[in-house]
Amino acid sequence: MNLSENHLEELRQAMEILENPGIVAKITNAIGQPLEKALEFLPKNVHEKIGTITEAALIKAADTAIFTMKDTPNARPSNWWHKFGVAASGAVGGFFGLPALAIELPVSTTIMLRSVIDIARSEGESIADPDVKLACLEVFALGGKSESDDASESGYFAARIALAQTMAEAARQFTTKTVADEGASVIVKLISKVAARFSVQVSEKVTAQAVPAIGAAGGAIVNTLFIDHFQAMAKGHFTVRRLEKIYGKETVRMTYEEMLRK
């Protein structure tokens, strides 16, 4: 089955978002400081600390956001309210720097996850479905690579394939348990895989907020760009999922990949 003209255009827009997810350039333009070199000079123990904090933040966000949002498909997403909340937490991060990350990141990640869920609902998804809940977490793996990735693992569908088996196992285990429950070990495994990719972008955010004299205002700007990035990823991701339900996963993927080659 071929996609209609309207759906082809929606898929093209989603592809342009999902295959061009870089956030470094946007942050660089906003703060007027290049981040690439600064990222290289971050001490290894800082990267490890960020990874640990990121995983803990995702677990807390999943417990807080996924289990409290109401299932109202097709509701209009409150993107600006979520941006305001993340900007406020970013102001704290910009003022106190890396020492505040363990406090600021769980707050901003929870707000961002609620925003992702909001966008999923606006695309007709039911967050009562365990698969949808996990797909919301999956968004944080988009646009970031883990250190073990090679060139063949970049790209939207490659990221989904890399998580597919763990996603399927986690969906079977996902009941009314919270993520921190002992019985949710596969879900924690999934979060660990997502965190490996998400932490790359958290490192970029932290580096920007660590720029001397950036202050609270700069931290708010960086966090606003950060949530804007993941809101875009969520819109692209759930657009693809909506079209997959209409035309089938294989048809959408083949059409997407054909667009990429043009």
C-alpha cells in the first residue's frame, strides 16, 4: 500500500527531524561558545558521573511521569508549559553548574517525559498501553549515540532496532509495577540502554551550562533548547508510529529509507 500525498509529506517532515537531530549547533549559536572542543576536555570521571545521574534521572522520571499522566488520546500537547518548567530548572543548573545536576536533571527529565507523553497522546496513542509508555522512554535514545556505537548504528530506525528486543521484553513485564520494583529488572535494563544514548546529549547540555559566566539566564536558554529538541524527536517518532499503524511497519520503513536516499 502506497502512502497518500498528505502522509508522504508528514513522513518527510518526520524524517527531516529524526535524521538531523544535532543539538550542539543550536546551543553553540545560543551561547556564542563552541562546545565540540570543550566536550573533548571533560574529564572521564565527569562523563561517568553524568551517565550515573542520567540513568537515575530516567528511572525517577519514568516512575513519576508515566504513572501519573491520564489517558486522553488526541489531546492538544502543552509544549509551552513544559518548556517553561524546564527553563526554570535550567536556571538553577546554570547558576550552580555541575554540582546541581543530580537535583536539576531528574526534575527537567520528568518534565520532558511528561511533554513526550503529551505529544504521544496528541498523535492518538493510548498511554494505558505498555508499548506506548516504553516508546515514550525510547524518545530519549533518539539523536544520541552510545560510546559502543559504530557508523552502522546511527539513524532513527537503527536506534529503534538496537532497542527492539529489550523493548519487547520490557513490554511483557510492564504491569502496574513501578520501574524501581524488583520485578521490573528488564525495564531498568531498557532504561540503562536509553541512558547510554541520552547521556551524550546531557553531557552537551552540562558543558554548555558550565561555560564561565553563562549564569541562570543562559542555563534557562540551554534547557529550553534541550526540551525543544526532544519535543521535536517525539513529534517525529510518534508521527512514524501513527503511519505504521495505517500502512504497516515495513511499508513505512521502506518509504522512509527511500526518502533518505534521494
